[in-house]
Amino acid sequence: MGTNGKHRTHLVWDWNGTLLDDNIAVVGATNAAFAEIGLAPITLEQYRETYCVPIPRFYERLMGRLPTEVEWERMDRVFHRHYTEQREACGLTAGAAELLAQWQLAGRSQSLLSMYGHEHLVPVVRGYGIERHFVRVDGRTGPSGGSKAQHMERHFAALDGISPEYTVVIGDAVDDAVAAAHVGAKAVLFTGGSHSRSSLEAAGVPVVDTLAEAAALAQQLSE
């Protein structure tokens, strides 16, 4: 409990496309996966207009059919290999490091939940020098390509004593809002990542253009 009986807002940050500015790596890796089965490359704009989860459904929107299981496994493998190579050139989103430090200094808690594989995520977050700002860092365990909802449930089970009721999820995908609603948390979506503003607005939660706006709004939403 904060002062005046108010609860302190907890933030659950998304990683790819939210704290990490990796759109170029994601689109590059997507195009490498497409080339693997003879599909033409797409632009960032096309990506942001059509992106959705589960990922095979996203591929279906662009291919006109669902990938076969063999194609999906090949595309997923190629995507991750190329993404890993291209991610190294990506930086944090403008203002992200300062924002995380300020939130922590104000005595509020925050955690990180990503659909990036857990064993890859932890060293990467550590490499950007921001791991200390989070009470917990969780990546995906199990197969890739699905929704965050189940992972969010597991994240809160491990966030001992932090209530979803006083939590705001900040992410760049409609699925972040779906996962937040699944556990009873609120969400704010950021336009700098995987979705266009119009596709984010379909989620029915606040949409902002900067992470600073997202954090400020999160504080108001959960008080």
C-alpha cells in the first residue's frame, strides 16, 4: 500500500518492439523466413498492418494459406537465426532506460514478460544493462508463435503478492491487451512496435506514441 491508502502501480513491460526497438530486425528475419519458402519480402508498413498471433495465422494473411507444419518449422527456425544476428545492432527504445530507472527510484515495481525464448531473453536484457530495474524477467517457455495469455498467468503466479488489479501491461501488440485482460490487469499499447495505430485501436485500450506517455497513463489508470 502506498501513501493515503493508494496501491502502487506495478508495470509489466513487453520486450520486443516495446522496450527494445527491434522492428528492423523483426522484418528482416520475417523476410528471411519468407524467402525460405519462395515468398516475396514485405515492408515494415505491411508487417505492421497484418501482424497477429498465433504467428502461423499472420503468415496465412500474407501467403493466402496456412503454412504446413514442415514449412512453419523451417520458417520459425530461419526467423530466429536471422533475428539473433540482426538484433545485435538494435538499441533500446528512446527514453526506455531512463524511464525504467525513474519508475524504480519512485519506489514502484516493474517486471518484464516477453514471448522471446527465456534462455535467450535473460542474457540479452542483462546486456542492455537494465535487468536490475525489474523484480522479475520472464521469457517464453515451450513452443513459439502462440499467445501471451497463459504466460501472463504464470508470470503473476510467480510475482508473489502483486495484484493484477493494480497492474498495467505496456506492450506494442493487441495480444498484450488480450493477455492483460486474461489476468484482470489493464493495458496501454505503444505505436512504436509491431502494429499500426489503427490495428492497436481495435483492442479497445489506450494507445500512445511514447513510452513516457504509457507510464504516465498507467499510473493514472491503476490509482
